[in-house]
Amino acid sequence: MKKTWYKEGVVYQIYPRSFKDSNHDGIGDIRGIIEKIDYLKDLGIDIVWLSPVYQSPNDDNGYDISDYKDIMDEFGTLDDWKEMIDALHERGIKLVMDLVVNHTSDEHPWFLESKKSKDNPYRDYYFWRKGKGKKKPNNWTSFFTGSAWEYDEQTNEFYMHLFSKKQPDLNWDNPKVRQEVKDIIQYWLDLGVDGFRCDVINIISKKEGLPDGKWRLGLVGSEHYMNGPNVHDYLKEINRDVLSKYDCFTVGETVFVSTKEALKYVDENNHELSMIFHFDHMSVDNIFKWFIRPFKLRKLKKILSKWQNDINGKGWNSLYLENHDQPRIVSRWGDDKEYRIESAKSLATMIYFQQGTPYIYQGQEIGMTNAYFKDLSQYKDVETYNIYKLGREKLHLSHKRMMKKLQYMSRDNARTPMQWSDDVFAGFSTVEPWIEVNSNYKDINVLNSKEKKDSIYQYYKKIISLRKQYDIIVYGDYKEHDKKNKYLYIYERNLNNEKLLVITSFTKKKVLFKIPEGINVEKVKLLLSNYEVNESLTDFYTRPYEARVYLIK
């Protein structure tokens, strides 16, 4: 494996709308990020991934872009952005931007042109089709529920949108579209950007003829665009013509992707993407997102071990438990009441000592929890409202049951304002924020966390510091132990003559840990633990959500 900065770095994802408001309008902004760069430096962050800050009507919180080369007014100006990247680079922190090029906003100039007439030069930038009599062009459905087609009276045709109707899909089969994308990428790289997180990148290529599809995991038609016919050719082209000319990296958001398919994207000999985000582990507690089932550790271990074993040595993994689309992990797989601190530390230990680049989502490092909003009006997310409507009208589920689903899985759980202090509005703003602050901000906030020696924040700092200190954490291989254990996740990493043993508990019950065969207990060093423990390694009964990491020479 070739060594590179993006494998050794730790990424921190900023959702700008909710990070820090500097101009007192209730919305986070770029100057707010500038204020907090020293906080990121102190935590040990090497790379910032910035969720979209481009011009957008904000139908889907910035993932509907109307101008790829300018900054959203609410967030500031391009000059503010330039000041931010300079401030990051001065402190040795790289910047990764979101690249959202499966679709644009319906207010983008390309789409406004394409709507004008069937022979407009921009018509073929998008998927416009005639209906089949009174029916839509095909039976595909949107990720946000309902049909993937929207009728336009002006030209008596439909356009495709796999997300909101204000997010029409781009037609990547048109070489002009691919050239536009290359121009966008080059524009930002020339301004100093160090890489891109590529939004839903494995669905950019659609099957010719757009045939009717089958139902699969809540979607109809996905077999015709998931890892579509030309996706690898198009990514190779982007890499060859632009990305390969810069010292940058890419992480692709890829839905419904197997490890075998993933390797086509991330194999270093294929020259497509540096790594991907998969979602296999995000379905451990659900059949698909809104159909919730009990969390089972054995299922999680099987999934994560498969990704470790299948990818290591050929490509590179990304390690994450939270992002702007996922609820707070301590509320999902931990215990966010009695053992919030212990379980948040254990979860971090479990994921960030595996092989891959770690991604920390804002607030995760202080153990922020789900918001548990009690009223539907407190939610802001378009997906959340669509799901609520579907559950009530089509599935006839009660209001109470739907609210319980939202409290557990809504994307807004991750989008409440960053909790900086116990001041009014959690120190995020001096005025009412765009979305309510989590009511627990008086106890859970950065100021509190920095002052306490045994806080989740201090524990994250230790993990990040250890990754910089020990090559084995970054480049070691992976081997799971005691696979059938329902409560403990135990694995080892090996590099040269060193071994790392990682032990994490997912329960408050006492569970007997037995030293795996082949572990030399004579030469152990305790690197990290979330309880006071002796340096030596013996069989022991775990305490609630206990975590330990040993280095063995």
C-alpha cells in the first residue's frame, strides 16, 4: 500500500448551516467556521470536509445547486471562503469540498435553458421524456418517495429527478455535461481545494432507454442506475483529465454497493476514486432506513469485518458512524442516557482503530445525541416530511408511531446546532437558530468537554494522537476474534512485529473477555481505555460499554 496524507489524516465534517453563526441571523456561516479553526487544530484534525456552501435555493439544504462557482449568500462570499481556506492551510489543515453532480437545482441556468424548448442546446443536459399516454415515462421512484418524474406544461414532457423535484438529474451521457463537471472540479482545485466528497456518485450513469424497473429496498428502478453501465468509464475520464493532475483525494458516496463492486471504484490500479462511503453498517438497525429493527452486534461485526478483509491491501476504507444524513450514533447503538460517555468512547474505539481514514461529524466528539423533537413542526428536513406523509397516508401508521421513527432516524437529529457552550442557543448564535438547539446543551457542550479530563472530547483527542503516533493503527492488517460473541467486538491489527488488540463492549452487562490464542501477554502496553485499568492483560469481566486498546510487541 502506498502511503499518503489522506490515509494518515483524520477528517472532520462541517455542516455549515449548523456549525457556528457569526453574523447573528440564526444560520451558520463561513466566518463562523473561521472562528473555530483553532478548535479543530487543537482536536488534531488534518482535513475538513465542508458540506455544500454553493449558491442554492435550499430545497435540500444546499444539495440543490444553482451556481457551482459561487458561495451561498447566507454563508458569506467567495472572499470569505478564500480567507477560510487560507486559514485552514496556514494551520496545516486540508479542505475537501462536496461535489454534487448527479443533479443540479431546477433554478440552475442550465435547467432554466433546457425547459425553454425541446430543441434548446441545454435540453440534453437533463433527462426529458414524453409520457406513455397518460402514464409517466417509466415507473422509477425517487429516494424522497413518489415518482422520479415531474411534468412540465411548457414542453408537454417530463424530467427525471431521483431526489426532490427541484433536483433534476444531469445526463452524464452528454460529453458537454462531463466537460462542465471537469471545469467545476478544476475551478475549485485551482483555488486550493484538496479533494472532494462526491455525492451519490455511483448513480450518475443510467441505463440507455430508461426501462421500467423492479422494486428493491423501497425504490423502483435502481437496478438501472446503481453502478450504472458507464459509471467507471466516466470516473476514469474525470480522474485522467483533471484529478490526476493535482495532489488531491476523492471519497465517493455510494449507495447499495458490495465490497466486490467497491473495489472497482477504489482499487488503486483503476484510477477512479481514493475511497468510498458504503452504507452496509448503517442498516444494522433497520431493514431500510425507516423500518427499524433491534440492533445486533454480530451483524455489525460481520459487515465491518467483510469491508476490512475485502478492501485492505487493494483499496482504502473510510471509517464513519455519523454524518449529516445519519442520526447520532450514541442514540442508535450506544446508551445516550445512563452510559452516554462510556458508550460514545467505546463506539469511537471500535471504529477508529480499524484500517481506513476516520471521519468525525461535528458534535460527535462531544457525544451529541438525537434531538427527540416532540412536535412535527420542529423538523425542517424535506425527506423527513415526505416520509411522515407516506407513513400516515399510504401505510396508515399513527402519528405517535411516525414521530417515534423520526426521533430515531430523521436526518435533522444530526443537523441541530453545534453545542459550543451552555450560553443561550448553545453558543451557536445569539438569536433563534434555523432549527432548534438540542435541549440537553447545558450539559453536553464543547466548553464542558474541554474542561473535564475524562470527557468524550479528550478521548477523541487521544485517539487522533495515537493514530499519528503508531503506523500500525493506519496501515496494519485486520483479524477479528470471537465472532459469535453477542456483546463484545474484539479484533487485532498487525504490522511488522507489532500487534494491536482492540476490545469493545456493546452492553451494560458484565461479560467475560478471554485472551485470544496467540496473544503474548508478557509484552503489552495499554494505549487507551475508557475506565481505569491495570497495564497488564488478563481475562476480565467488562464494565458497561468498556473499551481497551493494547499494543503487543
